[in-house]
Amino acid sequence: MKRTHLLILFAFLFISQSCTDSAQKEASAEWPEITAETKPWTRWWWHDSAVNPKDLTANMEELQEAGFGGLEITPIYGVKGHENKALKFQREEWMKALEFTLKEGERLDLGIDLANASGWPFGGPWIQADNASKNIKFKTYSLNGGESLNEKIKLIQQPLVRAVGHQVDISEVKFPISSNTNLRELALDQVRFEKPLPLQTLMAYGENDEVLDLTDKVGEDGTLNWEAPEGNWQLYALFEGWHGKMVERAGEGGEGNVIDHFSEEATRTFLKDFDDHAGNVDISGLRAFFNDSYEVDDASGQADWTPQFFEEFEARRGYDLRTQLPALFGNDTEDTNARVLCDYRETISDLLLEKFTVVWADWSEAHGAIIRNQAHGSPANILDLYAASHIPETEGTNPMRIKMATSAGHVSGKPLIACEAATWLDEHFRANLADAKQNFDRYLSHGVNHIVYHGTPYSPQDAEWPGWMFYAAVHFAPTNSLWPDMKALNDYVANCQSFMQNSTPDNDILLYFPIYDAWSERGREMLRHFGASREDLTKDISEFLLDKGYTFDYISDKQIKQLQVEDDQIKAPGANYKTIVVPTTQYIPLATMEKLIQLAENGAKIVFEDHLPASVSGMFDLENRQKKYHELTSSLEFEKQENLSSAQIGKGEILLGDELDMMLQKVQVYPEELAGKGLWFNRVSREDGVCYFISNWGDQTIDEWVTLQRPATEAVWYNPMNRASGKAKLKNSDKSKSQVYVQLKPGESMILQFYKSDVDLEDYPVWEEQNQKYVVEGEWTVSFEKGGPTLPETYITTKLTSWTEQSDELQKFSGTASYKTTFEKPEGDAPAYILDLGEVHESATVYMNGEKLGTLLGPVFQITISTESLKPTNELEVKVSNLMANRIISMDKSGENYKKFYNINFAANKRENVGPDGLFTAVNWEPLKSGLVGPVSLSPVSETDL
């Protein structure tokens, strides 16, 4: 009996093990979970914070239903006529509105972020002159031995006032700024008052390198009590100026001075106002605090000083900057000028990191939240600023600018990397959903995995169309005529991000960012800003790598210190890499070069373009540091190999040469062929295996075998527009690469997920069109479902044209129309047909026999229909939404006023659309094409076996 039990037990274990082995051999190919965080978010503009619970709930429910996963509250300027509804920023009623919003967010599963400032940059009425942004001014004097200075050591700041959209005289502005009761109307951008500036230091420089500090010899009235010793003397007097930058686009209670970003006291003073008013408010539902891009210096002059700068400089750079003021301002030898200026700029960078970014991040964590930070445009190494942020965020369309944020996120291991998406895609009211998708795909292909629209205004339900709007947005709000198809776009983003967020980067190259070269090069201004638009410092090599299809992330000197080597892989906190590439570089810190050589000794492969850096950076202890550097580099024994030189060092290798392709091949780094096909892509690593996001924004269909630089046992295509999936066709896979058949129409994107074992899925079809086309002819019934200014009458037509050609009324209409017709099933035995809608303005949702087939955003409006879904006679319905533009044209021509905002009311994107009043106008536009223009056709297709 016991023996029988044992046999049964062994049999059970055998069967269980067999099932386990079988499960291990077969992967589960499933869509990842969709969460609030994988969905796109949107910046939620609160005009003057004139919000109320009823409309907050209504707005949030509409956004949630449209597929948004979260909202970022940014209070901005107000709407004329609603002044009495404004909630003063961060005061009691405002805090209640924030708390209510957070509770509604929890109910609706909408995440909530909050911009720390009303507008941008950080600042407000509680920031007084002592904590406001500063600049440095200087004067020079010459004295010979025995002479005394006749003039007083004084500098009077000249008055300046800049305002948005109108002229303001300085006499209209009172000091301090917080005493002005009409800041909303003034809309100040920058203010300086005429006043004497405080002296920071007075230094004298003699002919024999003698340096004297004369600061304590200057009387209160500016008289210098000093007689010059023998020889010629140059005197430098430094004064602390008031930069005068005001918070841009601020709402009620948020107007005022911008903070000194290099002062911890200023940062904490700014943040304390929130603390002072949030004591009894439950903000536990808040995910993150947000900071818009560093736009302090988009004004007259720069904010380039802080009162403690001399002390901070000496602590970091090891010498007293006051001894080198001639070099700071470019009046010493070329080499000394470059080195002192570099040290000054590096100190500014350190202060922006340590006194603002880190302080703000720590403060946020103390509130149980994180920070989402736009660091671009800062006078600092923005890679380090982004790395210190919980969620780095970028904006714009330049790949190098985007990759600054994503690189720092990848290297430091940030799970989310955000973008300010869809800003100024076109002129007002002319951006369509395909434009937005292209913008999103650009971000996704360069490593962003958290799309945040820019944005959606809060608007009361009773506001007249088009509701409340923001001057620089694409107006993706419920009043937009494209709103019926917004969820399709948002679902697409969520499907893509469900893969990209649950991944780690899989890039081959770390590209050193040679910021010390930029810091050492004198320009028109004291500071250099990075990532504001395009990034010229590495433009040539970055564009070469991108165009060729090499995958890379930028890395800073601070981040290089964190690298390790394991199994010949260079390990950063967030990802592994195959090599480090150092572009042609003049200056490099000694510590960075030492670390690179140490990495090579441990097995890393380091590539230097052209030559090793010529010198260490900076001024302190230069002779000793330069000696160590030359000893370090001269110990490398290079051997010439064709067009490159190689030095074996420890377990690794250092390469020099001007043919980057050859050196990268030498270290077994190869480009992705996808780039050569004009495809955008992002390669990541997921638990299941390597994963590619691939997007085609060329003007031709890609329909061919493409080599990928990763091996595949099995691969599955996931279509994020319709959630279809199926096995990809693979061949010739080896240990380093594979081939996959790619079929992508213009504007189409796919996810390609590799698996380590077999998957139980049908093949994703590769369609081959036959040389036949059936045009859908006959009557179309066109009825209008939503929009305005009024709903036009239904009409019937046998010829598809823009609905604007039907009547004057339809030229004014923006909204959605339903096109219905019937057609006979084509003859033949094709397994499927491509339904081509032809020309569509602007997006379309397709129904066949009452069943929704999908939403098409363009630029190609095609959808595949299986033969089984067709009946002998079929009803086709296409719901098409056009742009807001036609209704706006009518409003502008008839003088209807929708431009009723304070501050920047209502800027045009293009000069030709600026009216006599300086505001945007569409009065010169002709009605834009709208609706289903066609021709609509069916083309039989068959699935190819390749």
C-alpha cells in the first residue's frame, strides 16, 4: 500500500515538473498593466485659481474619461471679468481648493502634481530684494604710484522696466514690488530701480602680481582712503546688482520677484510660504512638486551672482576669486582668463545644484512627495540637475535637448522621465492629433516614458466657447472639436508607456559631455546655458551617432565617478553600457581622467575622438595637477592600428582616432539599421527581453527585412493604436543580432518585444496588396453630431468634398460629422481588405455594420478589415472631426471676443497672424478643409509567408 502511494506521489511530481518545464519553455505574451502613471498626464492651467468644487469635479471627470492619468496644477494669470472669483495663491481658500482637488484625484484615480510657483520661475510677493535674483556689475580705475582716487567708488543702477504686451514707465512701479496693488494689470517681466548698488569688494592689482584688498578702505560715502604705492595699479570694484526678473504669467497672489537660485536662504524662504499656509491641509495625495524650465535669463542681462559667492567659490575651487578679477572679466592671459572663468561657471553650477535643486528635492521628500524638474536652460551642468531630480522633464523637439533629460534619468536609474509635450505644434487652433502623435513619438524614441501635455486649462462649464485657454498650448481641452478622438490618442500613449516605463535603457554608449570646454570659452555673457534649445557642444558627434543609429546616453563628470566595471560592462546606477566615448575635448578634470583610466584597467573600453584632452580644467594648483595629468597620460602606450591607436591597460583598452565608426566596431558597438531606414526607435530591456519602440514618420511605407543589434528567440509585435498583437517574422538570429520583417505605414508605430522562449500566438500578419481597388461609390448621408456655433442640417451627397464647400454655414462649423453609406462586398476570395479613407480632415472613427473598428489619426487613414466581418451589403459609418480653426475664423471676422486674458493675451505663434492690437488673429485665414474628402476605397490583401 505504501509503495502504491509512493508511485502516485512520484507520478504527481513528474507531471508537475513536466508542466513547470513546459511553462518555462513557453513565454506569456501579454500587454502590460495600464495604470494612472502609464497614461499621459496634462498640465492643468488654473487661471487666477478662479476655481470652484463643482467645476473642478466636472473638469476632472472629463479628463479622466478622455484617458488622462494625472494632472499638474499650474496657477497662472487670470481671465478678465472673473477677478472676484480668484483665489489668492497659497492662501487659505486656495489651499482648500488644492485639498479638494487631491481628494477628487484619489476618487477618480487621477494623480496630482503641483507647480510650486504661480507661473515661473520660482518667486512671489513674499520674496523681497534680499532674496531676489542678483547680478554682478564692475568698474575699473587706474592709478599710478602716489596717486589717490578722486571719484567715489559708486555705481548707480539704471532704471529698467519691461512688461508683457504694453509699455510701463518706471514711475508707475513702487519699491518694494510687493507694495504694488496692481501687479495683475502691470504684467511685469523685469524691473530695476535707480539706486546705488552695494559694493562687494575693491581689489588693486599691481605690476608685479601684487594684489591688495582695499574694501575696508572705502568709506560709507564711497570715498577711497588709499594712496597707490609705487608702480601702475588697476582697481576692480564689484557691485551687487538687482537683476529684477519677475515671475512670468503669475496669477493673483503669485506676482513678484524671482528668487536667487544660488542661495539656500532664498530657496528656503520661497518654500516656507507654502509651509506657512499648508499646516492644516492634507496633501498626502500629492505625487510631485513641479518646476518649469530655468527662464531667469530670458531678460535683460543675467542673474549671475549671489551675496555669498566669494566664500562659496573659495570653498569649492580652493582659491580666492578676488585675487583673479582681471581674469574673470577677460583681462589677463588667454589661458588664465579661460581657467578662472571656468571655475566661476562651475561654482554657479554647483550652487544651482546644491542650494536650489537638492534643497527643493529634500523639502519635497519631507512632504512625502517628489520633484518633477525642468532643468534645461540652466547655467549649470543640467545632467547633474536632472540626476538630482526624481522625475527629470524635458521639452522641445531637438533630440539632443531631449536626451539631456533622458540620459540623466537612464544613468541615474529614474523610473520616470517626463516631457512637456505638444507645445506650439502649430499656430493656435491648427494642430491636429497626428501632429501630437508625431511629437509624442519623438519623445518616446529618445527615452521619454511619461508624456505630459502642455496643457489643458481649467474652464467653468458655463464659459462661452472656446472656454478659458492658455496662450502657448494646443488647446487639448473638452471644447476642442477634436476631443471625441482624444481618448484614442491617450490610449495609444498609455499602451506605449506601459512597456517603456517597465524597462531599463539598453543603450551601448556613454557620451562624455565636455562641459569644461564650454565653461572655459568666453562668450558675450558671463554664463553659459545648456539645453535651452539645441546643444552645440556635442552637436557634430551627437548627430553622427543619431543618424547612424548608435544608441547613447550623455554622462557628466559627477556621474562618471559612480561608474563601475563588471564582466566588461560599464555599470551605472541605472543601466549597463559597452563603452565610453569622449568627444574632441580640450579640458578635462584630473579626477575624471583618473577615473576613466581606472575603468579601463578594470576592463572598460574607452574611446577618445581625435586625441586625449590637452589639459586639466580650472586654475587651482595648476602646475601640480597638470604634472599628474601628463604622468598619467604619458604612461599609456599606444600602438598604431590602421587609422586608430590602441593602448591596452589592465583588462581594458583605450582607443584614439578620428574614425569613430572604426573605433566603435573595434569595441563591438554597432549601429541599428532602423535609423538608416528613417525610423525612430528606442531600445530598452524588460524582464521578458529586449524591447523596441519603432515609429515611421517618413513619407514612405517600410516593408522589408531589417537587422537588429540584439538576438531574438521569439518576438511579438504589439500595436499600441488598437492593442492587436502577434508573433513577428524572424530569421538569421545569432548571438549578437537578428532580422525582423518590418511593415510600417507613415505615422505608424509598433512595439517589438523579444522573448527568451516560445510564445503561443498567431503571427502578426504581413499584408501584400493585390492590384485591385474598389472605390466606394454612391450616396453619403452627412449629419452633424457635435460642435458649433450651431449644428448644420444633414445633407446627402454622391461626391465627397470638404464640407466647407456645401454652404456658408458649414464654413464656420467646427465639430464632428457622421458620414454613412452602404456598399456591396467585393467579389473574390481575399482574406482581408484595406479600407482607405483617402483624404481626411482631421481625425476619423470607423464603424462597419454598427461595430467600431478603430480611430484613425493620420497621416495615413487606413484600416484592415477581415473578409469574415463583411456582409453581402455593408453599412459604413465614418465620424470625422475637424479643427477649431474654422469657428475661430468666423469669430475673429465678426469681432466676437474670446481673447479676454490678463498678461499675455493672446500671443500668436507666427508673425503673419499678429493683428493691429498685437494679439493673435485668424481674420485673414480662409476656411480650412474639413471632413471626409476621400476617395474611400477597398483593396484586397493577402498574407505573405515571406
